[in-house]
Amino acid sequence: MIYEQRTYTTIPGRMPNLLARFRNHTLRIWDRHGIRTVGFWTTLVGPDNNELTYMLVWDSLAEREVKYAAFMADPEWLKVKAETEADGPINAKIANAFLIPTDFSLLK
């Protein structure tokens, strides 16, 4: 398994918009594309409380490439993204990393 950690740093005041977009739209669209989530976290204490971090799980990087490309081109997603950013962008920065579990990790 490969885990993808993604961290979105929102523009100040826009976290509710990002959370609503995931809650009301993105997760349903991901489900349709077979994109699997591990969990979502907001930063309680840390360098930036405008961060949403989440993890996706993939069987391979090839699977990720195919499924994420299909999601990014999905007409419903493109419509939702445009509608939810009609009054301006939500995110200031997006970072991601691909992680593989150690032999002693609870997640394998």
C-alpha cells in the first residue's frame, strides 16, 4: 500500500468552505472513482491552524495516476470547484507526499 498525505493551507477565513466542499461534494465524487480515504485532520496546535491534512490509500502509484486524473477531469468536480471558488480561491497552498509503511506500522 501507498499512502498519500495531502495538506491544504487555506486562505484565512476559508476553512469552512473547504470542509463543506469535502463534506458535501468531494467525498461522494471520490467514492464514484474508487478513491479511498484514511482520514482527515485539522490543525489544533501547530505552525498554521489554516491547515487540513488528509490521507488517501492506493495500491500503487499507477492506480493513483489513473483514478486521480479521472477525478480531476470529472465534469461534476469541475462544476463544484468553479462554484465553490466563485468568490475567490479557497487554498493558498497544497502539498503532498507519498508514504510507504514501515514493517512495524499498524497501517500496512
